[in-house]
Amino acid sequence: MTQFSIVVPTLNESENIDLLLTRIFALDFASDSFEIIVVDDGSADGTQDKVRNWANQSSVRLIERREAPDLTASILTGVAAAKNDVIVVMDADLSHPPEQLRALVAPILENSHDVVVGSRYIAGGSTENWPLYRQFLSRVGGWIARPICDVNDVTSGFFAFRRSLAKNISSHAHGYKILLELLMANQGRIRVTEIPICFRDRTHGTSKLSLFHQQAYIQRLITLAGGTATLNTAGRFAAVGLLGVLIDAFVFHWMISREAGLALSHFVSFFIAATVNYTFNSKWAFREHHEGYLRWHQFGRFLTVGALALLLRGGVLAFLVYVWHVPPLLAIFPAIVTTAAVNYLGSAFYVFPNKKTP
Ligand code: GDD
């Protein structure tokens, strides 16, 4: 009776797969206590033939996907085909130590936990021979996820979990963030622990992590955190903001020329510009996130964010001019950038948050 299934996603890993399988089968597990499912995404280097050789004589299975290559989709395909309720996911490139498999599955087999993460970033964990920029990206990827996910190594690709948890993973999940998706989809219902591992960078083949995967990771974090910040909403928000500046200046100018008081002109021009901005943002920039909302409530939030951003702008300006002695004509630029950023993030996370299933 097997106890756990190891899912190994592969894309051009012919130089590594034999070494990995040899190391796993050298462990002192009973030969029938686990199965290995290799999910290949159309490798062109002979990886599949190497796996087939193993499949003929041991508990190794090969699944060949025909769809567009995707790490998360491959892992989920392997999970769906697994015979066991305990699943381990690990890379094929020997960066994850097979010798830690026992420690990884034990807490689940003993029923003390539901997810166990092989972590580089807790006491006893480490990375070896990993280029500095990759360490940096991995650290930053972990830090920015911390506000929504309380795990030290959320980008780890070496982890074990109960198979039933995979069915809650969003259909929007793709790429290199399956652990994050698994944890977020089951948040509050699972017992999670981390065990230290030493991650050694591959010595054969190349990483498949691209800029696209990194950008997709950040975008997904924003969505999971309930935000609607995207390049699209940012571009439109900026265009609406520029229109608002013009309207603000025009109304202010007109009122002053009609001899209205300074405070009244300032307030009225701000209010009219904010109303126009809100209308364009809700009907255009954040259109998808507007429907179904109580509009006055949303408009109130929009004005609150605008007023806070204005106060902050004054604070930044005063700090730069009076404390750092920056000339006012220069100091206004960082002050404007700060206001714009606060306005946009306030809109994307507070005024027009994501109410759809992430
Ligand atoms: N089937 C399939 N399809 N496998 C893939 C794909 C894909 O589109 N892309 C990558 N893989 C496989 C690789 O063949 C390897 O076995 C594993 O996924 C990890 O891919 P790498 O591209 O080598 O990842 P890395 O070394 O840069 O490591 C980073 O991502 C890993 C994802 O598991 C690190 O952040 C690791 O910590 C993380 O484990």
C-alpha cells in the first residue's frame, strides 16, 4: 500500500531526471510506499524516453501533456492522477534534497498538519550556489506575499499536502505560484508547517523562470489581496487624473477671475474635479469593479482617499522643503508622485476593490 505520491514537473530535464530518480530510489523507503508521477510538457531533449525506461521497471509513471506548457497546470494534472491522498511536489533539477522527503511527509502521515513546506528561509534552511539576483527575487517574492500569506517560503517548489486541498485551487492559477494558490485557497482551514531545506541550484540544464512568470506572480498577488491594480487600470487612471488637473485648474481660474474667495475656489474646484474623476474612473478605468456597488458609499471613499492624498502631499512638500531644504519647485515633483501613487492604490484596493472570486 503506497503512502504518498511524488509529482515531478519536467520541461527539458534529460540531464537531471535519471539522477533524481536514482537518488529517490536509493532512500530507505519500502519500495511500495510511494509512486512517482512525472508530468512532462513536451520536452524536446529526450526527457520522456528516460522516464519511460524507469516506468518499465518501477513505480514511476509518465504523463505527457499536450496543452500549452504551464507549471501549475502540470502539477495539478499529476495530482489528479495520483493514487494517494498525500502529495509531494518537487523539481526535477535536484535543487530539492530527496533525502528530506521523509521529514516532509511525516507531519501529514501523522495527521499533525495538512501542508508541509520545504523552506529555505527558516532557521536551518539555506540556498547554495544560487545567483544573487535569484536570491533577491525569491526574497522579494516572499516579502510581498507576507501581508496575505503567513509562510516564510511561499515560492518554494518543494512541499507536501493532502490531495483534497487541490480541488479548492482557483481556475485562474497558472505558472510558478502553486504553493501560494494552495495556501490562499484553503486559508484558515489548514494546519501548515515549514521544515528547513538546503536548496542547491541546478548544475545541469537551465531554469525556465521568465520575466513573464515574475510579472504574473505580482499580478496574482494583487488580485489575491483584493486589489484591481493592473497596467490597464493604471494607464486609464493616469489619463483621468490629467483630465482632473485640467478641470481643477480651469474652475479655480474661472472662480478667482469672478472674484470668488481663495478658500471657496480651492474647495469647489477640487470637488468638481474629484466628481468628474470619480465618474470617469467608475465608468471607464475601473468599470469592471464598479457594478453592484452602492455609489454614494464608493464616492465617499473616493473623496476620502483624495483628501488623504492631498494632506500627504502637503506633508511630503513640507518635509522636503523645511527638513531637507529642497527647493520648493523641485520638491513639488516627489510630492505629486506620492499623491498620484496614494490615489491610485487607494482606488485599486479601497474604492474599487476586486469583488470577484480571485
Ligand atoms: N511540466 C512543466 N511545465 N514543468 C516545468 C515547466 C512547465 O511549463 N516550467 C518549469 N518546469 C519544471 C522544471 O523542469 C523543473 O523541474 C521545475 O519545474 C522547476 O523549474 P525551474 O525553471 O528550474 O525553476 P527554478 O530552478 O528557476 O526555481 C524556482 O521555481 C521553482 C518552482 O518549483 C525557485 O523559486 C524554486 O524555489 C521553485 O521550486
